[in-house]
Amino acid sequence: MIETDVGVCMAKRKRKRHLFADHVAAIPVSEPPVRPGIVGLSRTVPSTILRPPYADSGDPGPAVSSLVRTPAELDAMRRAGAMAAEVLIHVGQFVEPGITTDRLDQIVHDETIRRGAYPSPLNYRGFPKSVCTSVNEIICHGIPDSRPLADGDIINIDVTVYVDGVHGDNSCTFLVGDVDEHSRRLVAETYVAMMEGIRTVRPGSKVNDIGRAIERHARAHHLGVVKEFIGHGVGTEFHSDLQIPHYFDPRARIVLEEGMTFTVEPMLTLGSPSLFLWNDEWTAATQDGRRTAQFEHTLVVTPQGHELLTVASDGTTAAELYAPKPEAVSS
Ligand code: MF3
Ligand code: CO
Ligand code: CO
């Protein structure tokens, strides 16, 4: 009896694995592979702009802030979140074949300081540029460089701004010109997966409800979930104590409370989510060379559930403006 049960179970599991492998085998590796380009000088920020504690040393120190924000901090976070969204929407207008990721860095940098804010990535743990740009098989933390975008690329732009003593963290994956159907499906479903995770957020829900919802959506669409990078508390610190896995982690049982602020930022893959780091020690790429997408919002837990903070002052988000809609994509 027991043996038979185990046998059935194994057969089922094998069949599933086999199906998944077939699915992945049908998905091409991204060609040509993304290679490191030339990284320009770090940009400078006028001395009139408030700098985060790591701006000169590169060292943010240990995370010490409370998980719950004060009303004054929340007010500031609404402004920082809106500004991050507006800078991201602004740079999105320039995404087209031929523009280099270094030029996108300049656009984000200039727009951020024009608004009186500091571009949070700049010198965070030594990061050399003002925004992260992650193309095709790059999962996250791509460093802007001399590579021009090509027709058919996808690119995640991850904008974080520091203003009034708090950070707002927001990212979107953009389509460059004419993009293949697998990649369009990946980008569309990654956005839906993020929103499915965010939908669970309310006082009394658990951190792992977020990852459970994201992982369920990813699996249903034969997409992988990156485990090595997670959402995080954010506020006066860029990365504060709360850890938000994008997969179901039984240990992530922290109960959410009104006033907690954090990001949800799943990275999903067309193939295996295994990764490696480039020699620059920042750029994370899929081992199998298949493509990956990411979206990110900063949010706060409210009595009613949650409020997205990375929303432009006119109510729009970068993802709503730029992400492909799943219904327009056949799967
Ligand atoms: N914005 C990224 C995040 O979502 C962090 C970038 S850290 C940097 O957490 F140093 F690479 F900028
Ligand atoms: Co983040
Ligand atoms: Co980010």
C-alpha cells in the first residue's frame, strides 16, 4: 500500500518534471548574450541635495530602523514613492533601440536631482551608477554602460530616490521595439505575479502569503522564481530589516502590521532561476542564458489592506503605462 502510494507519487512528479523540461527546452536562450560594456564615471550630485549616510563611504551600516513608520515618515515616503514613479515613467519615454544604458543612467540621474532628490543606488555599497539597468538574461543590478539597446530586448530599470530622509524604490520591465512572444508573456505575467503578491497584504496577513501567491502564479505559467534576491523593508534605510521572499518560505511567518513599509519585487525566469554574478560582483545573470523580468513597488500596510507608494501624483504607475497586458499575449 505505502509503496504503491510512493510509486504513484513519484510517477506524478516525474511526469511533471518532464513537462516542465519540455516547456523550457522550447524556449530559446537569449541571443546574443549581454556582455559587459564600458562603465563611465560615477555622476555627481549638487551639495545642496540631502545625501544618504552611505553617499561618501559606500557603507550603509547595519539596518537599525523600526519595521513600522511614523506618520511623518509615511508622508515623506508618499513623496519619495511618487517621485520614484515619476522618474521611472520619465525615463521610460526614452527606451528605444539605439539608446545606451549609460544614457538612461544620465536621464534618471538628471531628472532625480532636478527634483531635489539623491539617486539612491549611487555609491550604495559601492554601486558606481545612479540606477540599475538589467537587460534580457540579466536578473537585477545591471550596471549602466556603453551597450546600446537592440530591437527585441527587454530591460528592467530600477529607480530609487532619496528625498526628505526616506527612499522610494520602483522598477518596471520595458519592451524595446518588436519583442518575441515568450518575452512578452514573461513580462506580462511577472507584473501580474507581483500584483497577486501585493493583493495579499493587509494587517494580520503573513509575509509568506506574498511569496505563496507569487510562486503559485509563476508555476501556473511555467515561470521560474529567483530565490537569491528578495523584497525588503524600506524607509529611512534603503534596505531595512523586513525580508520578503518571492516564493513560499514556511519560515517567513512575520505578521504584517499597519505602518510597515516594504517592497515586493519578484524576478521571474523563462527557464531555470539559477544565477551567477559577473566579475563586477553586481550583475546577476541566469545561468542558462534565458530571459528574466522584474517589477517592483514600494507599499505600506494600511487598516484597509495596503497602499502603493510608488504611484505618480496623477495616479498612474510605470507598469500600468508600459507593461504588456496578459490578455494581449497568447500563452
Ligand atoms: N533598487 C534595488 C532594489 O530593489 C537595489 C539596488 S542596490 C544597487 O532593492 F546598489 F544596486 F543600486
Ligand atoms: Co528594492
Ligand atoms: Co529597486
